[in-house]
Amino acid sequence: MDSKAMVRSVYECFNRKDLEGLVAYMTEDHRQIVPGTHETFEGRKGMLQFVRMWADGFPDAQLTLESIIGEGDDVVVQFTAHGTHTGPFVTSEGTLPPSGKKMELNFCEVLQLKGDKIQRSTVYFDRLSLMKQLGTDIGIPGQKPTMKPTEVRPH
């Protein structure tokens, strides 16, 4: 299986909610890096925690692959996630109770492979857009939210 086909299989596992199958595509020392929240999830256990928080918060979530670009051991994936926030969504700032709101969010994930496994993933997404779609306070990691999405501050 070539690297792009293998990566496509990872996203198919998420769409089936086969999270154990998804994690099997990771190396034992896998690192999932999320720059927007300053989080790093270590190992297969950490990756399982990361994908489970999304699957639990958005049980109907589906990922639509927009593009996969690969060269050697590096693969970049653009995808869109669609789902309804009907479960608890665990974030670095706490757990958001279900809102019943739908979300559509664009992601870009940069993967580094080692053999036929993924050793490192760095995922980029618009955290502000997600929080707005869920109707939550907008915050900066490590700081208390100060503004609701509907508030407008004067210039």
C-alpha cells in the first residue's frame, strides 16, 4: 500500500469510528501535535485520547478528504469535518457540554511516516471558528475567555 492509500485508510477508520484501527496505523512513539491549543499527545495511547475526544463530542462526525499530497515520508492532508455536538467535548480548557449545534471545520494535517506507520502528526484548524460554531466563549489558551462570539467591541 502506498503512503497516500495508507493515510486515506486512517481517515476511513475515523469515519467508521474504528478508533483502535486508526491508532494501529501509528508508531509506538507517535506524537500528535496541535499548535492551536499548545498540546502534544504522546504514543498510541495519546493519539487514542485525541481522536476519542473528537468522536465523543461529535459522534456523527465525518471527515471529507479534500486533498492528499505526498512526497517520500511526508504527507499533507486537507480535510473538512462535519458533525453535531451531541456529546461532551473535552478541550484543553475544560469539557464543553453538548450544544446540539452542527459544525463544519477545515483542517490541514502534516504527517511524517516511518515505514508503513505514521510517526508524527501536526494538525492545524481554526479553533476560533469551532468555538463560534458551538456558541461558546472565545478564549486564548491559558487565559480566561473575555468575549462572547456575539459581542462587538468598539474601535
